[in-house]
Amino acid sequence: LLGGAPLFLHNITNDSMNSRVPASFQSFPLTLVSWNISNAQPSFAAPNFSHRSKESPRLIREECLRLSPSPDIIALQECPYPAFGQQEFADSGYVSIGTQESHCGYVDLLVRKELTMRKAQPIIMLQEYDLPSVAATIELPNKVKIAVSSSHLEPFKEGASERRMQCEMLMDILSQKADNCIHLGDFNMRAAEDGGIETASGGGWIDAWKETGSNSEFKFPWNSYVNTYHDGGFKFRARFDRCYARGTSLSVKQFGFMGNQPVEKKGDYLSDHFGLAVQFDVLTKDTASEFAEFDDPEWEKAAMILTDAASQK
């Protein structure tokens, strides 16, 4: 039903080069999606509300998996019930790290099963502070450890100070668990809050949308001028949904939307938010110096090529 060609996120790494080097020395293309799915409820603009109610979970799943390559991590907000993510995505090879209730629906963090079979651990500290987030540490195939979270922060303009507190606490906790952190979800943020968040918890946080050129096409995941999901109401655009990252191994390569094509007719979308699709190149630390341990000139040559390629991106 959804229009538009599949969103292809090209593989950042050089496969022929990576086949020559150990996994611990390779860069890893990490793809994430984040989407507030509005409790999987049909749009006001859907031609047949009853039929769409039955089809929405499947359509949401298919839209999340439309990326190529398939996402490694799926961050959902406003799930209708705690087991929604696991029920819808388990057969597609994903495992729910956990769920947490927010001010509206549930937050979930789904990870590809292959990654959870490595070292993947939920960060249970979030529950102690009653934060509307789910987070985990994951060791990637190239041995880089990341901390990642899915969040649905305090809503409304007057919630700015609470959002700042939630963000700082989340960023502090993530940073305690790993040197490389990715913090994404529906933050409900306004433009005036940008600077305070980027400098929170020691600063150095990169806004993935800004890092990839601040493309106006992907600025507003909430756009009720185009998306008539709700009946009537004030028309506005907002950059509620965000992806922040910090860490020397993380390089943002691509940023785009998903769920931003009408389902059956103009104004008919799967959610009142468009989802985010983000790809990182996760580099190993001090790759060149690690390669220096090898005496084989071919290994050293491969290390130099890999390092030069990474520096040019």
C-alpha cells in the first residue's frame, strides 16, 4: 500500500577490504530507526478505519524493515501495550531489550537477534529513576561497545525543564556504561532547547540531522500541514524526534525519514510522526596502531588504506 521506492542506505564499509582484515579491526555500518507509532491507531484520513486498525501493526513492521540493509536497532515510542514490539518483530529476527511506560503508550528497544547473541545488556538503572526510556549496551561485531536508548520524553512546551532533566540523566547513565552513546526517540523538543541538550552531560553531543547537513527535507518529523492523521487541530511543523550521539568511534553517515509516504491517499499516514532512519559508521579505536602489531606488510597496508578511507568521509 505504501508509495515510494524503498529507502536504501548504502553499506559504508568496503566489503572486499573488510574480508582481508579481522572483525575487531573493521568499521561497522550501524543502522537505526526510531518511530513514534501513535499506538498503532489508524489515521483519521484512512479510507476504512476498521480495516486499517487490523492492518496497522503489519504495515508499521513492514515500513520499519523496508530499509536496506535492515535496521540493526529499532526504537519505538507509543506502542499500544508492552509486548507489541516483541509480538510484531520477533519473527523478523528482533529481540526486545525491554519496555517502559511513558506519558502515552510504551517505549521499546528492539535489537537484531545476531547482536543480542553477542554482549547485549539492558541498562536497568533507568527503572530506578522512572525514566521514560529503554537502554542497553551492545558489543558490535568489530568489538566496539555502544550504549543506545529509545526515549519518549516529557511533552508540551511547558515540559522543557523536565525534558532537560530527563536528557541529562539519560546521557549521564549512558556515558557511564560506554564511551560511544546513541540517544534517540521522540524528545518532544522545541528549537530553543537545542543548545542546552547538545552541551548537557559534559557536552560534545552531535545532532545527527545537523551533522548530515541540516537537510530541510528531513527537518520536521511532525508536519500536520501534510500529515492529516488527526481530525482538525492546529497546523504546525516541529522537530520533536531527535538522534544524538557522542563518541570517537561514531560517525553519522546518513539521516532520513521513514513512514513519510501516504498509505492509500493524500494525508493518510501510519502515524502522526514520521520515523527517523540513521546510519552510523562505527570505527574501531586507534585502528592503525592496532594493525601495527602485525608483521605482515599486507596487514599494515590494509590498515593504512582503511584509515585513509575513514578520514576522507
